[in-house]
Amino acid sequence: MKDTFRQALQARDRARSVMMCLDALQTGTTSVPVLYEDIIAPVLNSLAVPEEQINELIWQEHAMSSIVRSIVEAAYPYVLREREALGLQIARSILVFCPARETHELGARMVADFYQIAGYDVIYLGADTPEMTILQAICHLKPDYLSISVTNPYNLFEARRLIRRLREQAGYDLEVLAGGYAFAADPSTVAATGVDRLLHRFSDILELRNREEVNAE
């Protein structure tokens, strides 16, 4: 399926790309985590525009990202189905967002679905989220976790500043989870940014949930 999906995505065939993914979910050939982690993400990364051609070919990357966004949105009923099948319900809430100037939101959108399947109450704010918007959400919702996604390494400085200010103004202890290419490429930045835990895959989220169960006993 990965090779077939790569061909469809590279051809920017939206209908074929979306339908093959939805068919695989409908028939149970794949699950949402496997579709996101083992098919969509590696294919999209393999088709990324080389840095030296970014100015002339960035439109291709935008077109393919748009198709993937359609797939992720259309997969939501299967996210709910897998959540129900796993029966993983936990009274913990997670605020998922990308910091200001971080426009790559697909990773954050996918991980929001992972948290949903794992039983968390998920509030997704999206890309390029202003600090005040995040703070207002924290004050109103009092989430148990913040989940920040950073793809562009140049935005790590902003993430560090943002995390520090959010903790100062939240008024209670916040645990910060993180993901995205920028953190994965250089794990040493995790502690320096003020992140408590780095999550790469759906299995990492299940481990977080298992920790919650142990602490609740």
C-alpha cells in the first residue's frame, strides 16, 4: 500500500489517495496509527522538496500536504471507532497546538488523533497559535497536559520562551509533551526547551496512559 500511496500522492491524485486510505481503514486492512506512522508520514517525508529547489517546487509540497490533510480529516470516524474498540477512557485532557510561526500542523493533527484513540479528552488549536490564545485556553480549560509540535528547528527558541511564559502564567503545574521533526532531529533540545516528555509514536502515548493508570492505583 505504501508504494501505491506514494504514486498517487506524487501524482497529486486526491481522489485516489483519499479513497485508498479510507478503504484500508474501512476493511480493517490498517489502523489509524499504522496508516499515519508507517504509510502517510514516511511517504510524505520521502517526497519532500529538496532545499535547493524549495523556491520553485514548494507548491508541490503544499499540494501533497493538502491531500494528506483531507485524509486525516476524513479518517476521524475511524479514530472514534478505534477509541471505542480499545475502550481506553481516561479523565485527562490535552491541549494540542503549534506555537506562533509554526505552520506545519499535520504532525500535531495526527498526534491529536492518537491521544483521542488512547482515551484522552483532546482540544486541538492548530498551527501558528498565538501565545494569548493558548493562555486563554489554559485558563478556561485547565488541561492536564500541553502537547506542542515543532517541525521547523528555527521555531525551537520560540517554543522554549513560550513554554516558560505559559508555566509562569498558568497558575498550576503543567506537564508539557512534545513532538515534531525539530525535537526528533535533536533530542538534546528537549530539556533545554522545558519539555517534560518527548513522544514519537502512538506506542509512546499508550505508555503515557499506562503511567496514568499506575499512578491512579
